[in-house]
Amino acid sequence: MNCIHCDKPAQGVCRFCGRALCKGHARSMPYIITIYVGENRTPKAVVVADTFWCGICKPQPEPIEMPELA
């Protein structure tokens, strides 16, 4: 598998979209593993820092409603 940007051998894939990346083109972004309700009904998230990100895809900051799946 080769990097989406330069066609060199990939070192990993984007955590968000799956595009292949070499180390030189990989960027990093936090990735939310799960969200839960903690004490005092406060939403909390378990987050992994510095996950591979391609820089092309645009992870959305908020969930997107999809009523057509209901």
C-alpha cells in the first residue's frame, strides 16, 4: 500500500477515513473512542491523542443526524 500524497510505501492509515500515509505526510489529531455520562450527569470522553490523520478528510465536530436509517 502506498501513501495517498506521494506514492511512497505507507506506514499507516488515517484513523478517520482509512487512506494510506507515509510518515512524512501523516498528521495527528485526537480520536474519541467512546463517550459516556459520568458523575453529576456530565458527558465525558475517552480520547487517544496523536492518531494518524491524512489531512484530507474532515472529521465532523458534532454527530450528524441520519433519519433515513430509522
